[in-house]
Amino acid sequence: MRGIVLKTGFITAACAAVLLVTLGLGGSSSARPTLIYAGAADPTYLDPGLVSDGESFRVTEAIMEGLVYLKPGTTQLRPRLATKWATSSDGKTWTFWLRRGVKFHDGTTFASGAVCYNFNRWYNWSGPFQDASATYYYQAIYGGFKHNDVSGLGPPLFRSCAKKGKYKVVIKLNRKSGTFLPSLVISSFAMQSPKALAQYGADEGELRNGSFVPTGSYAFQHPTGTGPFKFKSWTVGEKVELVRNNSYWGNKAKLGRLIIRPIGTTTGRLQALQNGEVNAYDLAAPQDVATIKGNSSLKVITRAPFNVAYVTIHQGTGSPMNDLKVRQAVAYGLNRQQVVDSFYFGAGKLADEFIPPSLPGWSSKVQKYPYNPNKAKQLLNSSSCHVPCHVDFWYPTNVSRPYMPDPARNFQAFQASLEASGFSVTPHSAPWRPTYVAKVNDGTAGDLNLIGWSGDYGDPDNFVGTFFKSFSAQFGFQNPAIFNILTKAANETSVTKRIALYKKANEMIMKYLPGVPYAHSNSFIGAQKRVHGMVATPVGGTWFQGATVG
Amino acid sequence: MLRYVVRRLLLVVPILLGLSILVFVWVRALPGSPISSLLGERATPALVAQYRERYGYNEPVYKQYVKQLRSWSRADFGTSIATHREVKDEIKQRFPATAELTVAALIFAVAIGVPLGFFAAKKHGRLFDHASLFISLIGVSIPVFFLAIILKYIFAVRLGWLPTVGRIDVLIETKHPTNFYVLDAIITGDWHALWDVLKHLILPAVALGSIPLAIVTRITRAAVLDVQNEDYVRTARAKGLPPLTVDRRHVLRNALLPISTIIGLQAGLLLSGAVLTETVFAFPGLGSWLRDAIFNRDYPVIQGGILFVAFLFVMVNLIVDISYAIINPRIRYS
């Protein structure tokens, strides 16, 4: 009998053991405060040139700095590692004067050699580094590499970088570009230590089953920049730990430690804040904002909107939407204010144009289209599509986007308001991925469809340039005047002239009506009230340099 | 005995092959494709076509399967689309968390369930028996994720006794030589870390162990009721042995046979239950990882993760079968 007990004990132990041994697995800085901040996931890796996601950038933006940056909480371009810059009359040569007395975290000096090393590193990437999964932002801004190994890449924007003394560089471009300077705020173009990049194999990587993977240790254990925080450790699934850079050239961080931890669900992040396990968390759900505000020890930090939800108006052969009066009737027939008030939990703002108000080029003079069903009917009756004007209207299912939390309800409200405005709406839906987005992109998602955009960087070209700079199957229209002004604006290097061009372009777009924007939505950070000085940046990041925990 | 073990081991091969076919077919039956998932929503049709060609998605399905099987047989599950890390490495990183949680849930279920079932049988038909039945029904009926949310709200958010997320307080600096945090804390003698790790395990383990607890309780009760009316138990009592000795030596030991079987099966089932529990508690194990992969359509992770969990399940069951044969020789000849 004793044997049986031993044997049954063995079963339990064995079950536990198989779990433990399968596949042979198993294998402060001071009295300054520590801030624990929760994001939604781990970073991908910590070489910003090779990532494009916000979770990675949140960390790399604290460690590394670019030549320019956006003033915290705004989209205004400011000097950072460059103190000033100038461009040639043809817009192809850019001279940057560099900040003196700056050191990388490994003790090496930041100077012109480091700037050219970084630019040349991006330009010379080859093989797997040219994969879309590796260098999304480089390809988006610079088009191509010194030698394009992958078909479909365009000619490179970058031509050369030359040192002019220790603290001055001259960068030559192959063509004029107005987006070159603003795009330097993207963390992908932050300056990294040449010594650390070389020492820890930052340029070693390969494609595995279609996905780029760095094989050196730099991107996982040795990210090295000039920023206010230094990398200390990264435990996947648990935390990234940064410590104060005591040798920082500017205003030093008030925190001793900054810990960024992944908590995958919004409820999990909220409860961790309520329980004091984190001091702050990002991407608070709009419906949780009231709960946070209702807690006397917590507060909400609002991030200005940097996105737009809109209704595509698809034009094409035989489409009723080719008639401007029909497009205007659509604009007047969409009860956008009601949708924003009802389905955005107080986080939405009515959009009257395709770029958010925080961006330069936003115009207060665009044509507005307040809900007016009678005017819509009048327009229809004087158009080629009389009441009831039949339209196919598509919306996505199985998705919630920051700019469109509840697409089905948005659609239902729009359907009702359009039908009250003289339209006969036939609804269509499809799952967001892979069907819906593909249909919108190739112009087969009806006359109208719901879609939107979250910006990548603080430049209007990233919004209206992406949509309307050239013909796209999604919108299906040909309007050389709009194409030309947006191309001209994208190439213009004078900030003042660019802003004027984008304002004019926005006014033209809203008269021509290739679509109807309807919402910009805020995002939120939940924080303890004792957290001070932390700033939410519109492009999605968080500014920790001045943060402290009281 | 050896022949039985060899036969059972050989049976694992077709089971795993069948599983690999199921997973392969299932992933390809999902809307979209791994390529569109890999490239994201901004990919052009030309780029998608280029990738399809480059990674062999235009080849016949059986060729794709053979190629995939070769990779899997080398424990090469590919690279995560979302994290760009090797699936194998992610499994190594996350498996210890799930293993610890599963073992903790199992300990909870056995430590509470066996005594509860035993005493329910001893108090057959009385209030205690009815109460244990009621508790078991509740345990089986409440969805794990709901219980997890309730437990978290009461004991963490409202009372503040226990943490809501993770495996260890992020402010604790301790070494993790094996990634099994309980074991690590013991090895390094860091008792503060050990206490914190255990605190992080309590709520997820209770939530995850609630269903096995109910099942173990009911099985124990039934087994004890069966055994205590056996001749040898009556004989032992008639010989004048003290009741406690009879219960310990004759009743409980014999009742453990079916209990041990059910414990083995529950250990496998807990792995799948961990998906919900780990998600609610942001516990960085295989479960929350798989859940994220499903939402992100991270096909290599879905494939690799499911195969790994299925492999574990098969191995646990294999061990249960072999152990049962050791305990009960009749099994070998049937």
C-alpha cells in the first residue's frame, strides 16, 4: 500500500516535472524618485532605426535624441543636438551646427563624425535591412538606399554627409524636400553612439521567415544615445529600466529611475494604477477617464489629437460622386457632431479638415459643412442624383481604432442622417483585416466608406500629402490643382511658405470634397496626482525629462 | 512494462503529426494570410505578391506543409511578426511563468480539493457534504476570467492586499538564473523576492485552480465513498484499528488512484485555462502571449505556441498513462 502512495505521489510530481523541464527550458541611482509607467506591450527592440512602433519609441525617445525635436506637448520644431541649421537656395544642401559638450552614454563625444556615421549607416543598409519590416521610416522618408537590393524601392533622397569641422555637418540631398527636416524628429533618426553601434553588432541582422531580426546585442542590451536617461536593463514581459544620465548636457532628469512595464489590457493598466503598482499608464480607454477623474488621488493627462476619422467619397466612372453637388450633399447629410458627441466618450473633437489642429497648415478658413438635411436634399435635387440618391456605404467590423472607437455605431448614425437627407443607403461591412482595408485601398469599398489615419510625425505632408498628393484608387479623383499644391508644399523648404501652401491646400480640399473628415480624438494618460512634469506629446510619445513623483 | 511504454511513446508520433496538420490547416483557413499580416495594412498588392513568392506561399500546400514540418522538427517555430523575436526564445522566456502558475494552481486545487472531498465523503449527506457540493458547483460554473476579475477587484483594488499584475514587483532587483522566479528566489536566498513572487501567484492561481478544485473535490468524495465500503476497510475497522489510521492507511491511499489520474489531466487543461487568467493578471506567460498573437494575427506565434502547448498536453497525458500503468498493472494488459 505504501508503494501505491509513493507511485501516486510520483504521478503528481511527474506532471509538475514535465511542466518544469520540457525541452530543457529554464534556463539606483540615488534618493531621486522612481517613476513606474505602464505601456501596452514590450518594445520590439531598442534600435530606433529598425522599429516603427510607439512602444519602442517611448523608450528610445528617453535614451536618444535627434538633431531637432518637437517642443514637449506641441508640434513645434525646435533645435536639440543641432543648435541651428540652414538650407541652400535649391533646398538640396542642409548645414547643421551641432551642440557642443554633448556626450553619448558610453562616454564618447557627440560631434560631426557621429552625425555622418548615423546618416551613412541608414543610407548604406543593405540586404535584410532593406526589408519593409526593418526600416519602415527610413524608406518612407528617404525612399531608397545607396544600392537598392529590394525591388520597388525608389531613388534615395540622401546623397552625402560631410564633416565641416568638429561641430558642423553638411548634408546633401538628391532632390528638394520639405519633409526632410520635420522628419528628423522621428526617433528612427535619433543619434546613436558609433562606438556602441559597432561594438555590439547593431548592423548585424537577418530575415527569418519574412521578419527582420537583429542578431547583434545592441538592440536588446546596449542602446546608447545622448538623452536624459540611460539604459540599464530589459526583462522581456516585465520591464525596461532606465536610470538618470548624470552627465546630460541639458536640464537633467528629476527622476532617478524610470521603469516602463508592459500591461496588455486597458483594465489591467487602470487597476495597476488604482492599486499603486504603477505611477502612470498610457493609452487609457476613453470610457475609463471618468473613473480616473473620480479618484481623488489620480488625474488624467490629455494628449492632443493626432489623427483623423473620415468618410471616403469614392469617385470613378459612372459614380454619382463625380458630381460636386452630390459630394456636398453627403457632407451636409452626415450628422458628424452627433457621432462625435455620442460615440467618443468625450474624447472626440469635430474635424472640419484632414489634418489635426495641432499641425502647422491647419486652416480656420476651410469650408464648413454643418448637418443640414434640407440643404442636402436641395443639393441632390439640383444634381445628377435626385432624391432618393442611392449610395453604397461600407464600414469595418471587428475593429476599434483610436480615431474610430465604434465603427458600426458611427455607420448606423451616419446611415440615419443620410437617409433623412435624401439618400438611400445600402450598408456593406467586412472585417478590418484583411478584407476591409484592402477594399478601401483599391477603391472597391462602395461610394462611401469609414476610414481614418493616425499620424507618424509632425508634418502636414504625413496627412494630406499621404491622401491627396497624387491619384489614389481609394478616392479615385484626378485634380491636378490639389496634386500640384501638395507636391509643391512637400518640396518647399521655407517653413512660412510651406504653412501657407498647406493652409491653401486644405481650403481647396474641403471645397473639392474628396472625403468628409469627422473626428479627431484625444488619447489619455492616467496618472497619480503626485506625478508632476510629465508631458504627453501629440505624436504619441511621453516626455519624461521633467517628470517627478512627489 | 517496457513494451507498454515504448508503445505509448510511439503513439505520440502520429498524435503530434495529426496535431501539426490540424494547426497548419487551421492557420491557413483563417481569413487573410500570414503575408498580409506580416506586411501590415499599408502594404501594396505588389509587395504582398513579392513576399508570397519569396516565402513559398505560391507553392502547393503539401509542399508548404513538408517544409513547415521540417522546420518544426528542428524546433524552429519561426519569428514573431509582432516582436521580431524567435518563437523558440519567447517560449523559453514565457514558459517558466506559465509552469509556475500551473503548478501553483494545481497545488491550490489539490491542497484544498482532496481534504474537502475526503471530509465531504466522511460527512456524507450532511451539511458539510452539501456545502462542498455547492462550492464545487460554483467553482465549475463561474468562468475563469470572471472569477479572476472579481478576485482582483476585491483583494487587490479594494483591499489592496495583493498585486494586480505581473510576476514580481518591478522595484525588486533580483537575479533570475532559471526564469522560474520561485526557484530563483530560493536559489539566491532572496526571501523578500520569494514572498513577493508568491503574493503575485496567489490570485491567478486561485482563479486558475477553481475548476480543478471543484473536480478534485468531487472525484475525491466519490472515490472515498467507494473505498470506505470495501471489505478490507470493514475488516480493518473490525480488527479495532483507530478510525484515523483506517482512513489514512486504507481509505485515502486507495482513493488516491483515480484522484491522481484526474490531477494529471487537469494539469494539461490548466495550460489552456492560463490564456484567460494570464491576460487578466498581465502575467507574462504563454497564455497572455498566445492571446496577443491571436489578436495580432501573429501566425508564427499562433502555430508555435499551440504546437508547444499541445505537445505539453500530450506529454503530461503520456506520463499520466505510464504512471497509472505502474500503479495499476492491469492497465498494461488491457
